[in-house]
Amino acid sequence: MKRLIALLLAVICAVVLVACGQRQSTFEIAFVTDIGQLMDKSFNQGTWEGVEKYAKDNKKSYKYYQPANGSDATDDDRYDAMKAAIDNGAKVVVCAGFMQQTALTKIAHENKDVSFIFIDGYPLNWKYTVQEDGKDVEKSELLTNVAGIAFMEEQSGYLAGYACVKEGYTKLGFSGGGGGTNPACQRFGYGFIQGANDAAKEDSKQIAMKYSWKYGESFSAGADLQTMLEGWYSTGTEVVFSCGGSMCNSAFAAAKANNGKVVGVDVDQSGESDTVITSATKGLQSGTMWALAKFYAGKFSEIGGKGTSLGAADDAVCLPEATWSLKNFTVDQYKALFAKVKAGTITIDNNPEGAETKTYSNVTVDFVR
């Protein structure tokens, strides 16, 4: 009898341990990173902080997943990371970056009971072929379990370009990530040109701007990128808008070595380097939390299958005035400018196609290939 009781107790303990293990490995909110590191001081970090804050504030379990192979991650790597999140119990998966599109389309089609928040994304469609009258006919199904959340980066870039010129800088630089194919970075850069041009027009100035996507394909810092930016600074460039994840580390180092300045991106980067004069931010944290709140309020249908673009009208873009080191461009001037952008009385073009080759009245763009 004692042996039987001991055996039963052992079985019960084993079942409890397994059950506990299952509970500990279940995470209902998942975040799948873009290429680069989780704490990249930029895009991934801002999105993750939104996931983390919402989960902690609402007592939800959460976990992040990084695709294998880092900056060389493939669509299969991204898909595997999303699948791991679902296998671990995710009810809602936050995916950062437009490069997630192919993997996200596939897994969202396969998992209609899971909701997906596509940061810097857009509505997705599953495309398939059927036979009709003996012919292949392509069909398309809107994935209503995917919510595309984008930002009006052109507004944030505009504010930064305007501020730099009003501060007194006449030789600017823009160093962008994604090799010129990332829509968010493209909008940031195009807005930066427009803001600089409008400020220069008001002050009857001429601005020179170097503009490049070189060495930014992987959104990572690197020796080649730093060397290029050091060359810019050493030949007169005063401030560089570094737009692309951890690329900022190369910009910080190049600026520090040449007494130059940097405009940060995505999040407030003033605490990362004393070379940062301001940052062109967007509401990665607040936008992520807003979308998660929709899910948990049972209102995901309001954003699922749709594209939401957040901007100044939503207080989702700004320059962090409390931490900037600008001396000539005042907070009052900034607030007046922001109010105009928010009201839509300042027109900012959001189509960056051909931005480098366009002609601007008060900015000469030198596109560095």
C-alpha cells in the first residue's frame, strides 16, 4: 500500500510539474523583432517598450522573439520566429518592420484565430489561384487578423529639418537605413529635406545637404558607415540625421571625433550621446499600446484588415523638447510650428519617390552613392 501511495504521489507531482512548465512557457503577447538588436536604441526598442509596458500594466504574459541569422535573416527565419510565438501560446503577435510582410502574410493566413499587429505595416492579402472554366484565376483574400500601423514619418523629419536650419546649421546630412527601400526611412528623409527647405526659404538661406543610403542596408553600425560620416563632418557637414536602428552608433562616433552633431530617430536618443541635438521621434510605444488595447477591448475588428497612419494629429510624432540641446530654435517656436503641422496648415508631401533627384528652392541635395 505504501508503495502504491508513493507511486501515485510521484505521478501527481510529475503531472503538476508538467502543467507548471506549460504555464511558464505560455506567453500571450509576443513581439517579433525586425533585423538588428532588440535594444537598438531605435525602432525595435521603441516597439518592444510598448509591448512590455502594456503587458506589465495589464498583467499579461509576454515574450520577444528574434529571427535567426540577425541582419541576414530570411523570410523563413521570420516565419519560424512567428510560429514559435504561436506555439508558445501567443494570442496577439506584434511584428516590427516592413520586411516582415512575406512571413507575416503566410502565418496570418494559417492562423486565423491569432491577431497580428504589423508595426510600420499595412493591410495584407493572401493571394491564391483557383481553376475557373479550365483556367487559372488569381484570387485575393484580405487578412482581417492583421492590423497595419504606420506613422507619418515625413512630419517628424520635417520638424527636425526645420529645427536644424532655424538653429543656424547650413550644412546638413541624412544617412538612411534599408538601402533606400524602407518606406519609413524614406519618409523621414524626404520630410527632413522639406523642413530644411521651408525654414531656409523663410530666412533667405541656402542649405547644402549630403544624402545617402550607403552602408545602411542592415540598419547596423559599421566601420564603412563611420568612415563615410567622418568624411562628411571633416569636409564641413555640421549635423547628420541618422535614420536606421543601430546605425546611430556610427553617427555618434563620427560626430564625436569631429565636433559634429546628430539628429536621432524613432525614439529620444539624447541619452545615448552628447552629440544628439534632438530626435525625430514617432509613437512606437504609444502606437503599439493603442493597438494592443484595441485587441484586449474586443475591438480588434476596428483595425484588423485596415491601415492606420498615426501622426501629429494623434500626437504620434514630435521632437522631444524637454531633452533637446537646441539654443536658437525656441520651444515656443517649435510649439507654433507643431500646431500648424497638427492642423494641416503646413503641407508636407508623404511620397518620397525621387526625393533625391528633385529640385528644391533653398536646399541643394548631394546624393552620395
